[in-house]
Amino acid sequence: MGKIAVALQEALKHRRERGEAGRAVGRSIAAGQGWSVADVTCTSGPQDRSFEERHTRTTIAIVLAGSFQYRSPLGSGFMAPGSLLLGNAGHCYECGHRHGEGDRCVAFYFQPDYFERLRADAGARGANRFPVPRLPPLRPLAALVARAAAGAIGAPGVPWEDVGVRLAVYAVRLAAGLSWDDGALPSHAEARVTRAVRAIDDRPDGDTSLGTLARESGLSPYHFLRTFERLTGVTPHQYVLRARLRAAATRLATEAGRVIDVALDSGFEDISNFNRAFRTEFGASPRAYRRGYAARAASYGSAPPKAR
């Protein structure tokens, strides 16, 4: 379990020890003219009642750990690590944790005029709004998600406004190309896939074959595959691979271990396969990714761990 998930588990433990109701707590990370970013940890679970809230600004939240259900006027979505919650200013919404406790997100907030300029830069037309409630874990977002995750656990040198601007432009472009099917799934199917998602994120280096995940979920392999992809937007294989690569990218940015050790600890049995998958996902080799991160950190006056 990575540092991000460990911090969430500690927050859940403290809530249980104190006998408190679940709640969302935000920690401001950075802010500028027209934008801000916060690390938000929610300790709600099935025992807590969801209630309606309102987006006061355009919101893009990267899910780092845990999972939850998100409902807005645009539809309902299952939020898993690597996915993006999209919120339009003025829209009411609900977040629920019917099948598991807690989540952790990095949330970017944009004032209307700032976001409108970003939409124009992205080539979008029409109303200053997202047309869908979420984006699944997608390859074009992988590097930004990994960078935000590293920054959330204290990695130096994260240019938060740069990350937010790129994230907003990518999200606008990707959302414009999606259609949204909000057809309901049986509640037991959602619960079983939720358990699978959380199991993958707890042990991305474990046995995450389709047969094992389907058996643990009590579904046939075909039904599990179809339901998983319907809920998360990606296949189980794609989700496992991206979970492992995100964990590896976060370690490369924040720790000084050898690349081969990071690869093996992340569930890859062959360094060449790891290098190939990492380059495909992030556009750079693991060593180049680490050097690039170190260079950016140095330009911001910070010193990341010495790479090996």
C-alpha cells in the first residue's frame, strides 16, 4: 500500500477511534489568481448519509485513493483512483460511499473567467461547462495524475498552476469526445467491482488476474469484465497496469531506490516490460522521468532524493 493510501487509512482509523461521523477535510496546497488546489481526504462510509452540496467553482478532482459514487445533473459516475471528477460551477452534487470507506483526492478549483479562457485554449465551444460528470483513468492524463499524487505526499518542485492548466485543457478536450450512458447497474454488481478496485489499489503487485478478481467478486469472468469496464471506463487489465505504473511513477519522484527495485515492487516481473510500459504511459523511460522530475524540482529550489 502506497503512502497516499496509508494516509487515508490513518485518517479512517482516527475517525473510528473518536467515534465521529465521516467528513471531508481539505488542506490547501497552492493558490493563485483564478485557481487553487487542495488535498481532500474524506472519511465517510456506508454508515454515513450522503447529502447534497454545490460546486461554487469549476472543479476537477483527481481521485488518488479509495472510491465513491458521484452524482450531478450530468449523471452518475463511479470514482476510482486515476479518474477525474468534473464539476460545473453552480451545479449541485452528491458523493456517497455505499460500498467502502473513505477516499482521497487532489482537487483543482477554477474561477469562471479563468476556466473560460482555458476552454477557449482547448478549442471548446458553447457553454462554459463540462458535458459529462467524470473521466476514467486515461493514458493522456497519466503523467499529470502521477505528478499530482507525488505532490500530495510532499514531493518537491510540483508546479501546481502548470499542472492545473494542463489538466483543465486535457479534461475539456477528452470530455468533449465522450458520450454518457447513465443506465443503472444492479447494486450488487457495483459493490463487487468496488471491492475489486479497492483490492487492486491495496495490492497492485498481487495476483490481479481476471480469473482471480472475478472469483473474489463472485462473478463470472465475462460478467466481471463487462461490469468493471462499464463502471470504471477501462478494462481490469488496463486498470491494474495503470495502478502499477502510477505507483511506480510516484516512487521514482519521491524515493531514491533503484529502478529495477521499483519495477519489481510494483508487480512487474521483467524490467524490459516495465520500461516499455512506462515509456508508453508517460512518454519517457523511468530514468528520464526521474531526471525530468529532479530537474523541475531543482528549478523550484527543492532537492528530491538522489536518483540511482
